[in-house]
Amino acid sequence: MAGGKLTPRQKMINLMYLVFIAMLALNMSKEVLSAFGLMNEQFESSNTDATKTNDQMHQALTLKAAENPSFTAAKQVSDKAKTISNQFYSYIETLKGDITKDIEKEESGKLPYEAMDKGDKIDENWFEGDGYSPKGKEIVAAIEKYKSDMKAALGNDVKYKTIASELDNKFNTADVKDGDGVTKKYLDYHYKGFPSIASLTKLSAMQNNVKVLEANIYNIALGKAALEATSMNKYTAIVVLDKNAYFQGEKVTGKVVLGRYDSNTKPTSFDGPGKIENGQAVINMTAGSIGEQNIKGKFTFLEDGKTVPLPFEGKYVVVPRPSGANISADKMNVVYRGLPNPMTISVAGVADSDVKASAPGLSNVGKGKYNLNPGGGTEVVVNVNAKMSDGKSVTDKKVFRIKNIPGPQGAIGGQTGDTKGAKSRLEVSQVSAKLEDFLYDLDFQVTQFTFKVPGQAAVVVNGDRVDSRCKAALARASRGDQITISDIKTKIVGAPGITTKKCSPVIYEIQ
């Protein structure tokens, strides 16, 4: 503004304008400095009054504890809080003394606020380069110690949880982002480069926070918080049924109670299927076996130095998870004679131990699992009786048709029906039997068969391979002759007593 190709007169006018602006800024800064000084006076006056009030409340609590032992634990907490608060308050007072010790006060006894526009002393003593000096580190450590000591004094008593939150909030020494998004250290952001009167006021404000927190502890100890907690607007009506599932027609029983929870009400321990979140137990578990189940546990709170247990118990009903639609072919309810036909028998909402099933040849092999080995006759009836949670019983039954195991098919070299090949192949092939497309995997062993070459006598063979007689007859067979293997007798491996229908023959054409 004062440079460039300007006339001397214009340069002088511009220079005077700059001086005028600087004078306005100087007057403005003096007003701000005075305002900080007045704020500091208010904080210091408030701190003096708070100290007196806190002393009175502490004395009242001391008298309460002498009259009523139930206040003893609260007094112990308050004694610790008073000592810790006084020590930290005094430490802050020494920091304020360091700022003002070389400043000459006015005749009225007040500090010269408008002259306290520099912060060089703090900048030199608290900071070193981009970090803290030993003094700066000492200040941050003192704040953190105050917080940790206070939390240790309060312990786990749920009544003081709000105090712990206030400590973290009002005495947070974490890094701070300024208006330009630059991250700065706590002391750097709040004190570096500020006028000394501004820093003095901030320290007085910190002392005020100490006194307020101390007063809150006394108020809670004297029962002020208890009145707040018992206000009816803190409660909600909760429906508590005796269990969480009912059958149609069953009587629904339970109760409606008043309850409350908040994030500050936290137990010292929780024994149950879940975890504590925001003052409530969030259940997280896997459902048990089918039927009515119990859910129980216990909260433990610390109140006035004493452990207070709070047990809970409830019920819920587990029903089978559907795995698909219930589709059945009414004409296909079949069981096979001589086989352990597997079955699953259950009733929705009823434990397996309360379900009883009976039928000729029925045996229980596990939870809800049965084997049905029917005997004679053409039908078998399975009866089921289930005992409900209300003591009543439900019955049902189902009829199954009994069938014999179908006859297998004869095979040469593993091939069923009609097959072709050379004489030499037939001589070394095994006669076998297969039951294809059956529900059970059965292994058949051939014990006898009849070997017939056209124009020659039939040969009855014991076993499952052709013998010398078969080979002699086969030697006289011609190309195109069909060798018939019939009357194949079999037995089921592992179940020799089970009979099957007649095995079908197999034809082998000579090539």
C-alpha cells in the first residue's frame, strides 16, 4: 500500500491509514485482555465459594457417617476425593503463580490485565521445539494422575459412573485438531502463543472443574443422586412371560413389572449367556435341545462398599428348525421285513425325553432316532405319546405297510439281464446278484445256480462260479447259443436269516 509508483503525499496518507488501523487493533486487543481478566476474577471468586461449600458438605457427610454406619463407605470415597482434589488444585495454583510472579500489580491489588498480552514465559517453560519441555510433560502427567487417582478412589460403585465420564471429558489431554484441521498437542492447542492473562483464566477454569467434580461426589454420597434415580420417569413397564413359546389352547402366564436401565448402571460382574452393553445384558447364545429350557444367571453390583448379588431366571421353548416342506406320499409308507428301518420321531416343542414311541420291532437308538424291524403281517402301527410342558399329553399314530425285500437280478461278470461274450470269458466270470435302485445297500452272495447249455442236461452248481461240468457242456456249445443261468439262490451278507424273493435269471450268448 505504501510502495509502488505513488506520490509522496499519497504514500504519507496510506502510511497514516495503516497506523490508524493498528491503533484500532491495539484498542480491541486491550478490551479482550480486560475481558479475560474479568473472567478470571469470576472463576477465582467462584472457586473460593465452592471451596467453602465443599468443606461444609464434607463435614455433613462426616456427621452422617458417625450417626449411620451405612454412610461409612461413602465417606471413605469422599475423603479420598477431597485429598486428591486439594492436591491437584494446589498444583494448578503453582502454575498460576509461575505466570504472575514477575508481574507488578496495580495499586488496587489487581493484575494489569491489558499488559499481560504476551505468553513468552509459558512458551519458553512448557514447550521445546514441536513437543513438550520437561515442565510441559510434568503438567500433562499431573492431569493424568489426577484422573487415575480419582477413578481409583471412586472404584466400581455404579453411583459414581457419571463422575468417571466427566473426568475423561473435562480433563482430556489427547491431541486436538484446530480449525484448519491441523492436529496439535493438548497444551500446544490451549496455551501456546496465547496471552498470559488468557492462560491464567484457563487454569482458573480448570480449578473450577476440580471443585465442581468434588461437589458432585459429595452430592451423590449424600443421596442426591438416589432421588434422581428413583424418579418414576426413569422406569418402563416390561412384560415378562413365564416362557417364550406356547401351544395353541395352552394357558399363557407371566407378569408385568417396572424396570429401568441406563448406560451408567454397570455391574461389577455378570454371570450369564451374554454380555453387558449400555447398562443391560444382551443375551447371545445357541438354543439348547428341543423342548422347554431354562436361562439363568446373576448380576453383581457394588453399592456403598458392599457386594449386592441379583440373580435372574427365565424359560424359553425350543422347537425343531424346519428344513423344508412336509411332503409325504400316503401310499409309500412302507417298511421292509427283516431290515432295521431307520425312523425319526419327534413332536414340535417337546423334548425328545418326553416323547415315547412304541410298535412291534421298534427300538430307540438315540435322541429321536429309532429302528423298526417288523415281523409278520402286512401292517405295523407306530404309536406316539408326548408329554407337554403344562403336564398334558398328546397322542398320535401312523400305519406302515410291511413288504418283503424284492428279489435281486442275476449277473455275469457284473452285468445283469442278457449279455454276450466268448466262452473263455464265461468260464472265468463270477455269477452274482444285484438289487438296483433299492433304498438300502445290500450285498448278496450267490450260493447256488443252474447252468443250462441248449441241447444238454442242466447242471446244478454250488457256489458262484462254473465248475468242470459246466465247462465240458460249454465246450460243445456253438456260436449263437444262449446259455441260461437260472434258479440263482442268494443270501444277504451280514444277515443270512433274511429271505428275499426269487432272483431273476441271466442269459449269456456265445460269440
